[in-house]
Amino acid sequence: MAPGNNGFDVHFPNEQAVLARMRGTQDRIADAITTFAGTMQFVYIHAAWFTVWIACNEGLFGQSAVWDPYPFGLLTMIVSLEAIFLSTFVMVSQNRQAMREKVRADLDFETNIRSEVWSAHIGLALGVDPKQIEQEVRTLLAQNQAKMSGTEQSSQ
């Protein structure tokens, strides 16, 4: 037997590896856009862009610089299209986040099942009564649920 190998062939999936296999080019693009759109730099760029656009189209740099006079129909259309695309990118990123949470939950569930099976085997090997342990677990869970819901009675 090789050093460190106790005869068990155990494979523990890595969350990051699972998520990396699921992530395509489109997902990376959507995440990059959503990440940038959620920064103050994005806000500053837009504030400057709107200021310059409005200043130009109000004639502050001369009438030759006006290309979208008040009420700024072109600006309105561009901003509306940007909002549509940004909201779509946000939804794509939210869907990916939901998928990440599902992968995490699945891996947590698998880990919990492994722990439960190992605990049962270890308990049996040690001669522990599983029914007694289960009753203690149920009692502790009930006490914890009572604490969380605020229905626990005071011990005073």
C-alpha cells in the first residue's frame, strides 16, 4: 500500500472545480459586465457621459455640437437599451449564482451523508446505542428550534 493510502478510494468533489467546468465564455462575459456595472467607476463614467451629452446638446459648445436636441430622444433610447441589456446580464449572473448555491447545497448534502454514515459505523464499532443517540439529537434539535423561534421557556 502506498504511504497515506489506507485502502480507500475516496473522491471528494471540489466546489470550485465543479463550478469552473460549468462556466462558459458567455458566463464569464456576463459576470465581467455585471461586476463592472456594480462599481462606482461605472456610476462616475455614466455621470460624466450624461453631463457631456447634455452640455453638448444644450448648445454649451456651440450649435454645431448639437446632435440630439432636447428632449434628448437618442440619449433616452441608448439608456433604455443599456438598461435592458444590463438587467439581462444581472439575471444571467443571478441564475449562475443560483446554480452555484445548488452545487454548494448538493456538495454539503453529500458531505453530510458521508459524515452520517461514518458516524453510524464508528458508533456501532464503539458499541454506542444508536436509538439513545438519536433521541438526544432530537431533543437538542427541538431545543434549538425553540430558541430560534423564541418559544423557549425561561429556566427561571
